[in-house]
Amino acid sequence: MKSLVIVSVLLLFAFGSFSKSKDSIMMLNGKDTVYHEVKTPYKDDSITILKPFDTANIDVVSKTNVNVKVFGVYFYSFIARSSDRKINDTVTRIVIVRDHTPPVITLIGPATAEICQWLDYEDAGYTVTDNYDAVKNIRIDSVGFPVKTDSQNLVWVRYKATDKSGNSNFSEYRYILIISHSFPQCEGRVQNGNALFQVQKVEIYPNPSNGLLYISTAYPKLLSGVLIYNLNGQLVEQVGKEGFNFGKQQFDLSNQPTGIYFVRIETEIGSTVRKVVLSK
């Protein structure tokens, strides 16, 4: 702001008054200082010749250095001279070119989504544009992330885009329905990106089980861990990658009550939930 005042004063001395002075023959229409949106055409409000001066003998020309493509403080001057050279008057308007238009940020895909309980949610993302700044210079804040999927719920996420001038805007909300792991469409499914697909080469047996449960995979190096939950969502058994030897692991559920359990298998390509039945 201090630099703006200094520039304005310099322009005042260089190009005359900003508005009508006591001896001026003309006055600016509109404000002495205007703020103009960058990258948009500028049209000045012009001036008014004051009475009783004879406009027929006065020649008025304009002079400006306004560059609407670049931020800055510019001038738009009007110079009035009479044919007998007795009148030589100048008034100047300050034009400040700046950006006060926020970015436009739009969700990719529909505004609603579904995710099975305990699976990892990955959003479809967004697109963003701005009237002045390059996309790489726009800051994006994610709101509502990470999405917790440990219980049935309806949650939302959105994005906030802020350009270098501090103008900000929000995307629409995306509402995400977290579906119970007991739903048929959630059994044996894995999320990779936004797609759910069948995990191959992973076996859980016997099912139903009398207490001893085996999990095997043809790709043990891809396995990150196994977690077993009861019907109430409580974790009853788990093993990390380091405990999964030779692609096969035994789990002893003999001390657990009979009923339905859910096995979450985490791999480097996603995660899957399988239902098993414990019967003794």
C-alpha cells in the first residue's frame, strides 16, 4: 500500500491533478482511482469540460500506459489545450490492474459416491482453472480427507482453490455413502482408484471354520497385512506383512464365539473384505 501511495504521488506531479482543481477546465467522470480486473478490456469514463469554456477552441487528447495483461499502477490522462495556447490543462486517473476473480474448481465425476466399509477411499479428483495464474500456482486444500470408512455413514469431501492473489473458491460437495461390510456387493471386493475389482489368488479356508482359519496367496510380497473383525466391527486378530510366511498364515479363532467374521486383506494394489463363518 505504501508503494502504491508513492506511485500515485509521482503520477500526480508528472501528469497533473487527479480531478478538478480550482483553475481546471475539466473534471474526471467517475472516481479518481479505479481498480480494474486483469486481462479484461479497459474503457475510461472520460472527462467533462466545465463551463464557461468554449469547447470549440479546445483540443483534448488522452494519454495512457494502462497494460491490462500485467498487475500494476497505471495512469489515464486527459490533456486539454486551446488553439491560442492560453489553456494547457491535465487531469489524470489512477488505474490499478489487479486480480480479484477466484479460481474455478470443479469435481471430476458425479457428486455422489459409494464405498464399502473398511475399504480405502480414493477420490476422483477435480479440475481447476484461473483467469490469470497457471494451474501449478494455485494452492489446493482438501477438506474432509482422509475419509474414514470404519463405520456406516454419509460423509462429504470438497476442495478449496486459492490463487496467488488470495482469491479463493470451493468446489461442490461430494457425498460419500459408506456401505456396511455385510452387504453382498462388499464381499470379495477391492478398491484400486475408484474401481472395485475381484482380488485373485487369495484363498481363505475352511469356510465355514471350526476355529482354525488359513489365508494363502500366490503373491505374498504384495501382502501388507490381514485384519479380522467380528460382526460388531471389533478387531480380533491381525498380522502384518512380516508375519505372513511363504504365502500362508494360520489364524486361531477357537476362543472367539461362533458367528460371522470379516477378513480385511491389505495388499499393495488395494484391499479386500471377505466374510467367513465360525461354527463349532
